[in-house]
Amino acid sequence: MRKTAIKTLSLLCMLCVIICSAFTTAGAASYPNDVKTQSDSILLVNMDSGQTVYEKDADAKRYPASTTKIMTYIIAVENIADLDNTKIPIKQSVLDVLKNTGSSLANVENHVGKSMTAIDLLYSMMVPSGNDAAMVLADYIGDGNVDNFVEMMNEKAKELGCKNTNFANPDGLHDPNHYTTARDMYKITTYALTLPRFEEITNTCTYTCDGDDTPLVTTNYLIDANRGGEYYYMYAKGIKTGTTNEAGRCLVTTASADGYSYMAILLHAPYEEGVTEDYATMTDAADLFRWALTSLEMNTVATSSKPLCEVKVNLAWGKNSTLLYPETDLSAIVPKDCTDENIIIEQDVPESIDAPIDKGTVVGKATIYYKADENSKKQKLAEVNVVAGEKIELSGILYVFNVIGTVFQSYWFIVVIALIVLILIIYLIISKISSKRKKKKRNVKHYRNL
């Protein structure tokens, strides 16, 4: 019963994410900035509006390394009803698969022959990035077959609208057929944030499992004030790191300050085992967060009280046109120095509309763009419906004249008139021929009488 309830809750969470995405008015702008980044794929999104503010090869396929575990978490939580009390047996055969793979581990092997709670395994997987915990969860939920679990991961990715993602394992170890994109990872993480305990677990720096003496320590220096050193960023929260030679450094994280929240996805930053010491993804993320939080702000770019354009009106007495307004007030994240000159509005409305028209009738759409200067590429901010600003009645007289005019101009009317004219011509020709014959007969009869 409880398992069914949590599945229902998860479905509702997914629907909420999808519905919110469908109704969001924010677009995708990649604003120019001075941040020097090393990650090859980046997506920076304002979490309050869903608006992208910066991207770099966000749709390029990349190996995700341990950021894979965000999806592993999703499948685990959706299939385990009671995270705190569900006991999962730890089998040596499951852990043996990871031998000689260079996997990051979370001391799960200390519990072989015993059990661990699901919540302890989730912390073990997300905090120190334990591949052992990921494999135990996948084996348990997959009924002893990790491939079953991986299939569930891929089905979920499709449900979430991921277009360039395929998982081959639950831990993120390199596989040529294991890939995603920054944009797909954003969809996955946005959904994960709606699930129980995800934000709490992924923002934890240290955790001690039941029965252990040694605490688990986060791999995310951005959130660890004690161990983070130069990488610590006080506004950062979670979420997941990942590293392999093929994937490079990877990171999914968020930051919140002054009423604004951002999520950053960074994939394939420089890394070579035993050579690369720095964490470029964390430097990139902190620098991008600083830029976004200090240089961007939410601003009203269109209001329902200010007309956008005018459209010609037909069939209305004494009314030739009407003003069109945005259906709603429209806000977007823009640079703080944005002025009216930077906002470009393009309308898609018909040349004319026919009365009657109710106030608020949707007539067309408007697309709002941001353009930094004449040499810059315009950035799409949003789309909004444009509506009539007043009620306009239909003129009966003009309507009748219009109907008559329409009839006169219609194809069948022209065809009928053409047929009538043709019949008249034929009639006149026949009449003329008949008249000549009658005249000729009269002349012949007159000659015979002579």
C-alpha cells in the first residue's frame, strides 16, 4: 500500500514538473559574460522561472560519470516505499562486479552478509559517490538483475523528455553507450528535486551509516566549508559530482541568494587521473553563480496595460482598428543594465480581424527578445498571446453588404453568372438563326406566289 502511495506521489511530482514546463513563459537566453570557463558543456538556468541564462554546447552528448546517480536515486526512491525502515541485504557477489574498476566506494563491503537501510544506501551513494551503494540498490530493485534497473532508468529518461540520453549502468562507470547532455541532465535533476529527501541528502557534507564508525564525506567541495578550501562557495547547495578519464570532471549544483536560485550543469571539464589536481567544474560553477547573482535580475518586459500593436477591424461601424495587448504581464531574467532599447518585440498577428470581438480575445502572439547592442545576436526571452483590448460590436448593415459582396465574389456565383451569360448568348444566336430561316421561308413563299 505504501509503495503504491509513493509511486502515485512520484507520478504527481512528474506531472507537476511537466505542466510547469509547459506553461512557463520564459525562454532561453545565453547572455554574454566575462566568465572564463573550462567545462565543455554548460547549462545555467534560473530555477524560479525556468529561464536559461547561459549555455555552452548544452545539447552535445557527454559521458556523465557519477552524475548518473541522480537518475539512480530517482528510480530507487520511486520503488522503495519506506526509506528509513526498508532493509536491503548486502551481497558480496554484487560488490565483486566493481573490483579493479577504480570505483569510488562507501564502505558498503563492511556490511556484507548483513543489511543496510535504503536511506543509508542513498546517503552512501550521493555523499561520497559510492558505486557500491548504487549497485546494491540497482540489484535489489531490479530483482537480482541490474539490467532490469538500467532499463527502468532509460524508461524514466524518456518520460522526462530526455532526447539524447542513454544509461548503461547505475553508477556512471565509463561505457561508450552511456551518455547524456547538459540539457537532459537539467530535466532529470529538476524532477529529482521534487522527490523525498533528495535536496537534504545531496546537500549533506558528512553522514554516518548505522553500525559504522567512519563518517561518509562529500565529494562536493563547493558545499563543504571545512574541506572545500578555495572551492567552497557559501551560496551553493548540492548536488552531485562525477569524474572519469573519459567524462572529465562533471558537476550538477545549485545556488541561492537574494531571492534568486540557479542550477548549473557542467560536463567534461579537464581531468586526467594522477595529473589534474584542480576542480574546474567547481570554479566554473562558482564564477557563473557570482555573475548571474550580481549581474542579472527579474524585470517586467511586457505588461497587459501597455499596447503592443494595432490591427485593422472589419464589419464594425465607425471602428477601423483596435489596439492589441499582452495577455498577461511578462517578466524575464535580464541584465541589470537592460533598457527599453534592449527589448525587441515581434508580433505575429493577422492583417485584419472581423467583428464581433470580445475584450481579451486572443488575436495572435508576440515574441520578446533581448539584444545587447547592434552587433549582438538577439536572445529570445518569451512568447505571449496578444489580445483585443476592447469589445467591438458587429454592424448588421456592414455584415449584409459584406455577405452580398462575398456572394458576388464567390467562385460559384461567377460560375452561375457565366452560365447565364453563356445561355443568353446561345439563345441570341439561336434566335438570330431562327429569324433568318423564317425570313428566308417568307421570301421563298413570296417568290412562288409570283
